[in-house]
Amino acid sequence: MSITLNGTSGVTTPSLVPSGSSIPANGVYLPGTNTVGIATNGVNAMTLDASGNLGIGTASPTSKLTISNQANSVVTLLSLN
């Protein structure tokens, strides 16, 4: 995929082409009906479902933002004002 910036007019010909329903090594895929996933290193990194729920570190978000960190169960949200 290539994205071309056209001066101050914006981006021309942007596209994300899902690889299918299987988790790719890196990229966008379609794990279910009306669901988009993003994988890195062959692992699901982020999922957006049909209800608008976004999951980071989980393929099954249960709220508008679900963050799962299986490694050490610590999630840090930082707000910079």
C-alpha cells in the first residue's frame, strides 16, 4: 500500500486492504462479520467490532474501550493537556 501526500490538499489514494479472516503476520484483517482487526507479529493487537467497541490486546472488546495486558495486568492511561 502506498499513500501519497499531495501538498496541503491531503492524502490521495489511501487504502487498507484486509488480508482475509486469518491473522496475518502484520496488517489488517476481518476476523468476523462487521469486525476489523489489526495484527502485529502474527498476534491480534487491536479489534473494532460492529458495536463500535475497541479492544486493545483483546479480540473480544466488551465496552467502548477494552484494554487487556496479559503480561503484567497493568494498564496505564496518560493524559497530556
